[in-house]
Amino acid sequence: MQIENIIRSFWASHPSNSLHLATGEKAWLEPQLAIARGDDPLFLRIKELIGPFLWTPQEAYAQAFPKAPAAAEELRVISYLLPQTPETRADQCQETTVPAERWARSRFHGEEFNCELRLHLAATLTQLGYPAVAPERLPGFAYRQSERFGLASNWSERHVAFVAGHGTFGLSDALITRWGKAVRFGSVVSRINLPVTPRVYGDDHHAWCLWYAKGSCGACAKRCPVDAITTANGHDKQACFTYIRETTTPYATATYGTGATPCGLCQVKIPCEARVPVALQ
């Protein structure tokens, strides 16, 4: 059994992987995969930092299979990313205050596909004898207030991707991966024995950001229309969410017919848009 085949076959054939444009183009480029152990110490460390409401893989799994719990070491966390297409990124690079149409559609229709992919992967593995759950799709998934970081969810796809070896955080709080920052994430927790992806950056959660690694760049801060990203203080979540609620969501809904849509300007027209900007070890 190949996890990659399950994910990529669904990506290639499912009709919901679409921007819903007359061109018929897909919402995403081909998915990329990384795998973490369910007992990786970073999961507990991140929980301690963000708050007790954050699920570990073992806690998420137990919600789906309360009568058959698994030890953390028996679990694997399958994290995948969906890169934006060159056309979507090119359109988004032209914008300065609101999202481009392709970007808004990828966030709305593309995330609908992402949710279906999560569920498809979990269901397929379970049917094959490897019980699996998509934590972001659990009924209890919600947002809470972290004493240290403000608004936070009880399952973070970005933090899972960091633990799994996909990439590290940038000044804007987005994750910089080998396919850049213009990506979406999804994940599934399964009771299965799979080889783990090497985390080449170790525990350094800022290793691939030019600003944190070398004190240079700050391009994402310059792209933010409301100064919600600064080199002095990083990402101001509240300012960002206010702009989404008051500006980009109403604009995208009225103009493109999509729902809540972050502006996403800080993910393009920057050195880490589609690559890692620092030398890899």
C-alpha cells in the first residue's frame, strides 16, 4: 500500500479539485507528503506552548476510536501539502490590498477539496485495516484563546507539518516549505507503521526564514496592507483577522461569490513564495 498513491489518485481524479472556472483548471498542484511519529516529543512541547486545548495525535485518535485507544508510538501523523498553481501565484502577485480571484477560489473551493481529501484518506486507511482520523474534521475541532499566542485551533495543520518535516515558520507565521509558502496543509492520524520523514532542520522552527536566519528580507511585512507583520513583533494575529473579517471576506464574497478569504498577500512576491530561500543542510 502506498499512501502517496491514495492521495495523488484522489487529487488527480476527484472533480472537487477545481477552481470552478471556465478553464477547468485544478485548484492545486500535486500533493507532497511527510510523516511524523505520534510520540514525537515536539507534539507535547507545542501543546505546552499553545495551551492544554491543543490535541496531541494520541488525543485526536482517541476521540475517533474511544473503545480502541492506541499508544502514541503506534501512531503516525500523515501530513500533506497542496501547492498553489503558478497561475494562481502570478495573479496574486499583482494584488496589493485584496486577494486575486484564483487565490480566493483556491481558499474556498480548494479548501472544500482539501476537507474531502482528509476524509477520503482517513476512510480509505480505515477500510484497509489501519484505523485513521482527520483531526480537523472531528466534531470537536474549534478555535480557542491561547494565553501566549491568542486565537489558536485545537489541531494546527501548520504545526503538524513542521513536526513532520515539511518546513519551518516565517516572520508572518506561515510555514516555509520546499514548495514555498503558497501552500495549504492537511493531515490524518493513523494506527499504522510507516517510515518517518527526516526533519532536516531539527527543532529550529525558524530555520528556513531569511529574517530569522540572517536578519535580512522582511518582504512579507512589506506585502501586508495593514502592517500586521513587522520585523520587530512578527505577526499581529488580531490585526490580520480584523482585516479578513472587515475587508477581504466581504470583498471576496461580493466579487467572486466565495466565503471567508484571507488576503494571502504575504505568501507571494517574496523570496519564499515557491522555494526555501536559505541553503538547505
